[in-house]
Amino acid sequence: MTVVKHQIVNRYRGGKTINIPSNSDSGLISINECRNLLSINSRYTMNEYLKLLGFFGQHFLNWDEVKEILKLRVFLGLKPGYNSKEMYLMLREQGFLQDIFTSYGIDIETRLRRIKDEYYKQQR
């Protein structure tokens, strides 16, 4: 058993490596749990989002990273076919994302809070 970055414990079972957060209350969730919470059906789509945001290769996400994926997903859903991932990155760099969400009446913090509540209810 090895502790890597004080967040992941590697255990070996049947020749496979299983990555487990070292503390269940550490604020880390798995990629699969994040995908389920955000209702992303395809692994391909999730991997595409992770690559775009620079989170690909991680085993677990913190809540700030989940928030970024949520913002990307909401942004792409505002104008399907018009809004693109590249446009999201450009607007994020320029700081205009919050203005766009406000103009549509979208509160990302409230949505994230609901997702967190749902996650912690599932953990009980």
C-alpha cells in the first residue's frame, strides 16, 4: 500500500491496481461519480471535457474541478451548435463567463450545491 500525494492509496487485487482516496471525507470524487452526478452518459464525452480542461489522467477530482466541468456543460447547453469548447476557453480566459451565466439567469454555485448535496446523500 502506497500513499501518493497524500490523496491516493494503491491496492492490488487480482493483478489490477485500484485507486482509493486516502480519506473518504477528503473532498475528492472519482471521475465516474462526477460523470454520474453531471448526467454525462458517454465516457468519450467526459474524457473530451477532461482533456480540454487539463484534468485528463487524474483519478479523482476536487469540487473546483467539478465546477469547471459543470460550467462547460452548462455553457455548451445554452446554444447547442453555436457555443463551442474553444469559445468556452476563450471566454473563460477573458472573464466573461459569469456575465453570460448572469444574463441567462443561471447560478452555477446553486447548481453545484445541489450536486454536492446529492453526492453526500448517496454516500450515507
